[in-house]
Amino acid sequence: MTIRDLIASAALADISLSHEEIKRYSRHLIMPEVGMTGQKRLKAASVLLIGAGGLGSPLAMYLAAAGVGRLGLVDYDTVDYSNLQRQIIHGTKDVGRLKLESAKERILDINPHVQVDTYAVPLTSANALELFAPYDIIIDGTDNFPTRYLTNDACVLLGKPNVYGSIFRFEGQASVFDAKEGPCYRCLFPEPPPPGLVPSCAEGGVLGVLPGTVGAIQATEAIKLILGVGEPLIGRLLLYDATTMSFDEVRLRKNPNCPICGENPTITELIDYEQFCGMPAHDHSEYGSGQTNGVPAITPVDLQRRLAAGDYLVILDVREPHEWEISNLADLGAVLIPKGQILEHLGELDTAKEIVVHCKMGGRSADVIRELQQHGYKKLLNLEGGINRWAREVDARLPVY
């Protein structure tokens, strides 16, 4: 049974619209493709949003405004100043609050007729099926591969459509993965990229308006599924490039050998997705002791102590030049060699000297250390939390970005 059948089979006779709702949705009601029946379908529908951030912001607001009767939000993060450039459901006054709190407040201000359920927990293999079960449609607004594969697999196992979107810098993607009618996410991406190959938005950046465009596309697809109108993005991957203001489309085929939705599936239950992808799915507030991302590490405070004691340490910054302009450790003698240029500058790095490698938050620097280790470097330390943690704990004169 497809989502169209599910909504169509809902007891719409028991759904009514008040005079206030009729006035609110009047521009929908005069459209023959929506009308009273379509608006009742929207009111009867339930949608679960994974993430209340960049994509979740336009998704939640537009779906609420459209009259989707029940919205679920899964997010455990708090609002940070760096979110405000794109996560428009939150405001300056919300910094420090749980995203779910400010998001729910904004949704109910947009439309008090919507039921908003919040789940302030990380999405994991232990809770995904239970969280997804009550909802008609799942919308993926996440920014990491373990959660994308988890969302896909849970949707396939439960037979629910997965409205997918992703963003990075100036580019976005969108599709609808419904294993009953077409391919799933694994059909398109059987394996995740190697850890560190694709930077996150936190490391690579994202144009502030980009999630508005992609999130609006995802919201449109969800509404089309509920109404049963148009041609959803099932079997199609929409590619958006903001620099050229162009859209391209790639046709997708169901993979008969797909391990989750193929003819002979080998994945019949949810797995360990962090292990599968080789990377964490969730941010960790605790820093490790002596190791981060599997490499030897040093905390900013310990680095400060060693420098004050007169220890000679080479500080290697592997960020990009435009990041160096934001903040840097030039006063400590830091050397800038971007991650992608490390192999070209091996002759400038002495294997006999102890090198502290840093980036913004510690991920890219860990990748560089692993790469240097393969070329015989042994005296390497990763600065835990990168220059941002140094700014927070050692030198408040530096900005956090």
C-alpha cells in the first residue's frame, strides 16, 4: 500500500475544518488539485522530520503552514550563533535553547492547529523503528552519512517513503526514496564515502539560503505524496547548483542486488551505522583523553602548558587560506599547509620534530595525521577540538566560527 493509498483510506469523513481553518487554507481550497478533500488529507497526515536545523527549518514551517496535522521533530541539539545564518526557524533569542523548544514555539505560532511531537534524542538503531512507526512520511534533513543510511534502512523495513535532501556549499540534492515504488538510498549509494573525504557543512560551509531552496523542495514532495498529485521524485535525483541557478536530473533505477530493498536482501534489521560508515553520527561534547578520531592527541590547555615550559613544537594548520584569515595561531609560529596540499610539502616537515596538527574542529587534522603516519611520521599530535576549542579554552581573543 502506497502513501497515497494510506491517506486515501484514512477516515476523512471524521476530519472536519473549522471556519478559521477554512479561512486559513482558502488559497488551497480553491485549487481543484487540493480542495476540501485534499486539505482534509493534509490534516489527517503525519510527517516526521529528522533534524530541526537548516533543512528542518523550512520543512517544519511550510508543512505547518500547509496544514499537515501532525509533525514530529527529532533533534537533541541546542541553538548556536553559527546556526542563525541558515536555520531560520530559530532566532537570536533562542541561542542556548533546545532547537526543539524554539522550533515548536515557532510552528505553533504559524499554525496552532498542528500537533507537534518532539523527540530530544539522537536517532539510533535502537529507537528509529519505534520513532518512525506512527508517521506516514519520513523526511531526512540530516547532515551525516550514518544517519542517512539509518533513516533509509528503517524506512525500507517499515515500508515508508523517505523524502531525502542534502546540502553543501552552493549545491543541493533532493529525491524521494520509496522502495515499494522505486529505488532506495542504498540503490544510489551502496557504500558511504571514505571517512574524511566529504567534509561536513561545519567544516566546508553552506550558503545560508541553500537549505531554504532544498527544504522547500522536500516540503513540496511531501505535500504531493499526501495529496496524491503530480509526479513525485521517485526514481529521480534532483541536482541544484545555486552558482548557475540550474537544476539537473538523474534518473535512478532500483538495484536488484540492493542489500536492503533488492530481490534477496541481506539486511533484515538495523545495523551499527557508525561502524558501517566509519564515522560518528552524532556530535560528542566529551573530548577523548590522549586520542581523538583514533590518533594521538593533545588538548589546548596541555599544548599551552608545553609551550610555556619551552617545549619546541611545530604547529601545523591544515585549514584553507580563507579560514586562516578568520583566526590563526601565527603568533605561536603556526605553519599553514591546507589538507589537500600536504603530500606536495612533505619536504618542509621534519620527521624528527614533534608536530601538532590542527584544523577547525579536529576532523581534517586527524585525517592528515593518518596520512603523514603512512609516510613515516611518528611524532604527531592532533589538537583536540581544533582552533575553535583553543579559542574557547585558551585564547578568547580569537573568534569561534
